[in-house]
Amino acid sequence: MIYDGIKHAEATEPKELKLKIIIAQSIATSIDAFAIGISLAILNEAILIPIITIGATTFLFSFMGVQLGKMIGNKIGKSVGIFGGIVLIGIGTKIIIEHMFL
């Protein structure tokens, strides 16, 4: 995300979103859901409430993100991609530190 934000910072037209990019992004963002599903199955936990909760939350935040992106996307530009990349690196670093030292 950081590389893409810097690389395309000077571009004025949005990139075309192709089907293979959408599929790759959907797989990448679903890996955590896959891990949660396996964890719930291993722990023999009820799955209906987590499915409803996770699905509703994901839908709500995705919908809000699309609406917010439509409203302010052109104003803030690619800097959001850079910020998002930094946040993801921070979350990943936090998870690694927790698993290594705690």
C-alpha cells in the first residue's frame, strides 16, 4: 500500500480495478476469516453468533468505507494508502512482538 501510494501519488486518474485484482484482494483479506473459522472448529464453539456478528460488522464497515471514500476520496488522494500501509505494518509488528515475547 505504501509503495502504491508513493508510486501513483502523481497520477490524476484512478487506476482501473480489474477482476484479477479484486479476486486477489478478496483472498488476501479473507485469510483471517479462514483462520478464525478453523479456530472455532477446533475449539468446538458455536458458530452462528460469530458468523452473524462478523458478517454484520464487516458489511457495516465496508459500506461506511465506500461511502466515506466517495465523499472525501478525491480530496485526500493517495496519502490514505500510505497511511493505511503504515497502520498495517504497525498492527503486524504488534502481533509479532506479542507472540514472540508474551
